[in-house]
Amino acid sequence: EDEIADGPGWAVTIYPGGAGESPDSTVCIKSQKWPGAYAAAFGNKFVNVYCGFGCASARGARYEPSVAPSVQKEWMPAEEDGKGMLEEEDKTTQPLVDEGEEDES
């Protein structure tokens, strides 16, 4: 389960340079199957960290996002009528007044 198609499932790195060369050696392990999964050990202390998207690695498979749609042309007014774009006149009407209200003013 920890083996992946093209190599080991974990990459081990030892700092500052070799396994147990000094009492200050730190071991860092990185998962090759789950990108973002790390474990580090220093003496008898260790920590596990996962900062990823919850998707297993697809090593060997290429990721190709879908092609973006072409850019649409800007809207242009129809030139058939020759006027182009004109604003219409505002259509306003006077409010209807009751006959009784005219006498009061």
C-alpha cells in the first residue's frame, strides 16, 4: 500500500548529514503518495503534519486543465439603421387631477 508505481512511498532525509552522526540529528520523512504529508523526529520527540488537498499523488499522470473558452467579441450596435445608438425621449405624463381639486387652487 505504501509502494507507489515508480518508487518508494516515502523519502527520508536526515539532518545535519547522517543517521545518528550527532545527538542533534533530525529525521524528516515526506510521503510520495500523499503530497503534503510529513513526519519529523528529533531524539524521542516526533511530529506528523499534513497540509494537502486530500488527493493521492498521480505521479506519472500529467495534469492538463481544460482549455479556456475563446474571448467573446465586444458588443457593437447594428449599423443597418444608420442611427447607431440613440437615447429615447422620456415619456412623461401629467397626473390626472380630480375636478374637485381644481377649484381649491
